[in-house]
Amino acid sequence: SICVIGSLNLDIVAAVERFPQPGETLTADGYSVFFGGKGGNQAIALGRLGARVKMAGKVGDDIHGHDYIRHLRMNGVDVSGISVEKGAATGTAMIWVDRQGENQIVVSAGANGLLQPSDIDAMWEELVHSDIFLFQLEIPIGTVAYAVKRLKQAGKTIVLDPAPASLLPDAIFRYIDYMTPNETEIRYYAGRQERYVYQLKEAAGSLLRKGVGTIVAKAGEEGAYWIREAEMTHIEAFPVQAVDTTGAGDSFNAGFAYALASGLDVEDAVRIGNAVGALSVRQVGAQSAMPTREELERFLET
Ligand code: ADP
């Protein structure tokens, strides 16, 4: 089975005519609340695909936290790895979007920021039942580094989505089987190359030299590349009408892990990642746009 160790956020999105000045109160055109966080997004995408998936992380002892747990359960996610942190708030992203589509975002990590290596130890007996582990970088990096090392040494498969792009300790790379940066993250790990293909080669080369097994680079409407040793393979995207790409990367990772768990090789897993990513951009929203297994199968047949 698959286990996601990561963030659970509530996204509060208000539509505004323009951004407020300091001290100013504006009336929003309207607002919506969504379940988000890269960890939760990947777990929900896996649950919808019908994968056996467990979520490990922390929420606050507030209505949002309890709601999120219920929401995960309703989408087929095993929530036994989630703890409710007394006195903490559930992670929250406060987002304003103006009429030009520009946004301003303030994120409060809340309970996500409290996930410690000792929490990994405390749930170890639960964790070891899973085979594939998905990480992102919205929980403390020290906890990610600790969990990745301990799980890899226990023979597990590690997938790290380096998002949002953050400095990683050198010691982590050799424990990563698959690292799945998008274009922004590739740029972060690349030097000063101009063109994307050169940035990709430079970033991938450097990450592979540091010990990563395989790089799976997500490239939006270009699909994805997988890179191992001197070999770079491009897998084309599925042609779709993109409406909203929020959550595409998380959908890709879920599809990729679901395929690996089903025994497919990397190349076929990247193809499934592309399919789930493509399906997710056809509708507005992140989690609400993620396909079910039936939708994925129908899409692959056509
Ligand atoms: P992120 O959401 O992290 O920025 P990308 O934009 O690279 O990541 O999207 C992730 C994956 O979703 C891509 O690798 C691709 O498979 C799929 N995808 C994204 N945008 C499109 C698109 N316009 N058409 C088809 N597939 C897409």
C-alpha cells in the first residue's frame, strides 16, 4: 500500500476587485473554502483512484481539522496516521485573487509545522505496513529527512516531491528513489542555464550525482521527463483543454505512485502520472478535479 506523510491545509480563497492597502477593509466578491495542502491533495487523489492509501500528518484541534479527517475518510483514505494536536490550529492558506487573476497568499503551517521525528517513531509500527511513501516539503524538512532515511533503510520505496522548492540536506538524496520536481523546482536546483532543457540536464545531473535514484520532472503541457544515469526520456502529455492547473502536480504524483504500486515500470508509471495530471486540469479546483479510477480507465481507453 501507499502512505503519504505530509501537510493538511485549509485553503480560504477570496475573490477581490483589487488587493487591500495596509489598514484598509475591502468587501470580497465572494469566497470559498477548500481542503488542500500537498500531502492531503496527494492522499485524496490516491483515494479517488481506489489505491490503498494511508495519510500521516497533523491537524489542529479545531473544526477544520476534524472536517478534514472526515473528508479524507469519505474519499477512501486510511486516517490512522493523522493526529489531532491539542492547542494548535490546522494549517491554513489565506488567498486573495484579484480580477486580473493575480494572487496574494499567506500560509500558516499550524499543526503541519509540529510534525517531529518522534512522531515518526511513535507511528512506526503503523507505517511499516506500507511499501511506497510520498513526501512533499510542507512539513519540517528535518522530519522529512529523518523519515526518508529510516523508511529507506527499512527497504521502502521513497518518492519525494520537492515542493515548495527548499534547501535540502545533502544526506537526504541517497535515500530518495524518485524525486518529482516541476519546472519551478528544476530551475531552483539548476544553475544559471537559460533554456529549460539545459536547466533540466544540469539539475537532474546534480541531483543524480548526489544519490537520487531517478528524477521524474513534471513539465506541464509538455508532459514529463524521467532521467536516470545518462538516460533522459520524454513522455508526452495527454492533449486536453486546460482550465485550471491547480493540483496538477499532486495528481501526477498520485497517478505515478498508484501505477508503481500496481507493479508498472517507471515509464508506464510516468504515463499514468501524465494521465491523472491531464484529467485534473480539465476542471476548476484541485481536489474536486481529481479523477476516479473509472474516469482514468475510460480516459486511457480513448
Ligand atoms: P505543477 O502543478 O506542480 O506546477 P505541472 O504544471 O508540471 O506541475 O503539471 C503536472 C503534470 O500534470 C504534468 O507533468 C502533466 O502530466 C499534467 N499537466 C499539467 N498541465 C497540463 C496540460 N495543460 N495538458 C496536459 N497535461 C498537463
